Amino acid sequence: MLKKILAAVLSTIVFSAVMGLLNYFTSSAQTFENFWIPMVFFAMYAAPVYLIAGIPISYLIDKVVNKINNTSQLTRHYTRYGLFILAGIVVAFIYVAILRVTEDEQLLSRDLLTYIIGGVIASLIYYYVSLLFTNKESK
């Protein structure tokens, strides 16, 4: 459990840094604040999602992959990879649904694709950070 919490915290930092860099490189005025301020806001929004949704979904994915009981490492990797992508899409859709209900707007909008891409990126960051922890324990 502690490894999954550490993976969620580290994933929050990495995801926030990636999104902060993306904001920095796409803004017209590349100042120091165009990296740090968005990074802090992305961390504030991403941390609860990683902790509340990411950890339980990670346990669920582990159970599903262990039930499949495939001995091939490559098959297990790509099964987890696909399930984490699917989880990123589902969590992003739920996140957008919650935002739209609170703002009383339509659920399907042009922003939905942006949130889904962000969800996929966030879920894959969590997956690869968690792989770092599992690989260290197996060596």
C-alpha cells in the first residue's frame, strides 16, 4: 500500500511538471511563473484524483491481470498498459462529468478530448512510476 501511495505522490509531481512545461512552452511570454503557477494548480487537481481513484484502480488492474494468469511478461505488460489507458479515459470522463454538473454545462464538449488525453497521460505516468517501484523490489 505504501508503494502505491508513493507512486501516486511521485506521479502527481511528474504529471504536474509535464503539464507545467507544456504550459511554459506554449505560452507567448515564457516567464518563470508560466511554469510554477500552473504546475501548482495541476498538482492541486491531480493529487486527489491519483489518491482517490488511482490507487484503487491500480489494485483492480492488478487483480484482473493476476486472474488472467498469463506467464508472458510482454502480454502482462501490454494488458496492464491497455487497462491503465482505459482507466485514464474513464476517470477523465467521470472528472469532466463532475465538473459539468457543478457548472451546469453540457457533458459533451470540445474540452472532453483534452481531458481524456490528460487522463491517459496521467494514467500512463502512474503506471510507469509504479513499475519503477516494482522493478526495484524484484532485483
